[in-house]
Amino acid sequence: MGHILPANGYEYSRSGNPTRNCLEKAVAMLDGAKYCLAYASGLAAALNITHLLKAGDMIICMDDVYGGTNRYFRKVAMKMGLNVVFVDCAKIECLEAAITPETKLVWIETPTNPMMKIIDIQACADVVHKHKDVLLVVDNTFMSAYFQRPLSLGADICMYSATKYMNGHSDVVMGLVSVNCDDLYERLKFLQNALGAVPSPFDCYLCSRGLKTLQVRMKQHFHNALAVARFLESDPRVQTVIFPGLPSHPQHELVKRQCTGYPGMITFYIKGNLENAATFLKNLKVFALAESLGGYESLADHPAIMTHSSVPEEDREALGISDTLIRLSVGLEDEEDLLEDLDQALKAAFADHKA
């Protein structure tokens, strides 16, 4: 029957098309991977990965993760018969203690969202691979392939919400998964087609366009974020700044070993209370109040109310996601404009209140 199929190998766009294949090859090269698969969103990528498992299998997930990942594992995957436990994988001994014979997948982000913890990928891989048939997944959304290559550090799967830095223009929703193992690729490729959560050819074209400027964008994100982090750290109206690019970050040395730079993500605690935080956010002019990140424009987010509102309150409190926590995605605007905007918003936040 093979001789009656189209000569170019394409029979249906969900199964594959030239534009998507070009994107997948480009991302595989950036990740140092043999294969890449594109999906309709980052959560679609997560869905496909978890479909590698069966009911009764266990997933160990980093306790500090994107709110949508937390929601999917808690409210969807667990209802489908998967056991999910949330562990601070930044503490390798905690990860090792959590692994059981039922564990089949370990899911980490580094840096974590929103608390910016750095996880030692190589150390995690060493622990995970002591156990047969356990996969290590690294969500590399924050770092992008330009600053971090998890597969070279021992991860089995590197995944992205390409909606963010990999595309970089805030006009695409997409997920990407890179792997080296032939069998793993074939299983994921089957699921990509069978589940059907694939991006359109036009979205693939847009993401391929975005990759062409990945280098210059990431360098500018790093430059601007470092300036913003230094400004905030020196400001008396700010309690604490969490930015792994600063020497004050407790895992700064690990960042320097594991990564070649740092993106535009900053988390900080404003002094005062929710009213101060809300006033600050309402008065921003260059920074837009929005949940996404990794685009050309600067964004501000209140995790407790926005991106991580679906995380149980007691878990938010344990993680440090309080009413005064603010997350910034520092964009590509002029550095002085960003600093002036933050300064005037901080002034407004404390115009009638003492810090």
C-alpha cells in the first residue's frame, strides 16, 4: 500500500507538514537533540508526556511550578489514575527519598515559577537514573535553549511553553518537546498524532521566525533584567529581590555552572501589604499587568491572584507566594524607561502609606 501514499511523505497536516517539520528540526538543533515535537501549547506538551504513563504510575513534580502545570497534575492527571506528589527537588535528598517503585516520571522547572529556585539538573538526573524506567522532564521555558540545554545535563525530555521566550513575540501559543532516545521519540510521535494537539502551520512559521532573533533577544532580556534587579535590590521600598543573576541569590554559583546567562524573570517582595502591591501594579505604565512572559514587552504579574491562584492557599503560603510577591517579565524596552516606570509606580504605592 505504501506506493499509493503521496511521494513527499505528507498525507494529513495533523500527522506532519513541512512547516512544522522545519520548526522541529531547528529546535532539535538548538537543544542538541535528535528529535523535537511541536504541540498546540505547553500544556498540550505536558498532556502528551503524561500519556506515556498508565494508571497507578507516580509522578514526582517540583513543588514550585507554573500554576497551570500544578492545576493539570492535581485536577486532571490525578483523576485519571496517576499519583502525583509535590516535592522540593532543589533538595536532592528530598527527591531521592520520594522515589518509589511506582515512580515513572520526575518533573522539574529550573528556574522555578514563580520563586526562581534553581535545580541542579545533573544531580537530579544522577538520582533519577539510578532507578529503571524513570524519566526526568525539565521544563526549560524560562531559560530557553539559548541559556540552558537540559539534555546535555542528563534530562530525558526538555519541554517548553514556546509561547514565551522561544517564540518571543507574544503572538503564538505553542509547546515544544526535545528528546534523544529513539524509542521515546516514537512513542511521543504516535501520541502527538493520536491526541491531535498540534500547532497550525502558520503558528509554526511564526515560531520559526521568532527563533531567528533568539540570541539577540535573550541577551537584551538579561541586560535589562540585571539592571532592574539591581535597582529593586537597592530600593528601600522593596523587601527582597529574587533574581538568580544577582550574587545575592542563594544558588547563584549553580546558575553560573549550569547556564550561560539568565532571562528577564524577576520575583520580588514589595514592602507593606496587598494594598501597596495593588497600587504599585495599577500605576505601572511601561509594564503591562498580564499573566504571560517571555515576549518583547515587559509584563508584571501578581502570582497569588493571577498565575498561581489555582494552587491551594496553604501550598502558596508554604512556597512563599504571598500578597506582596510580584513577578516581572522584563522585556526589550529601553533600560531607563523601565527603571523610571518602576520608580514612579513605587512612589505611588507608598504615597499615602509608610513602608
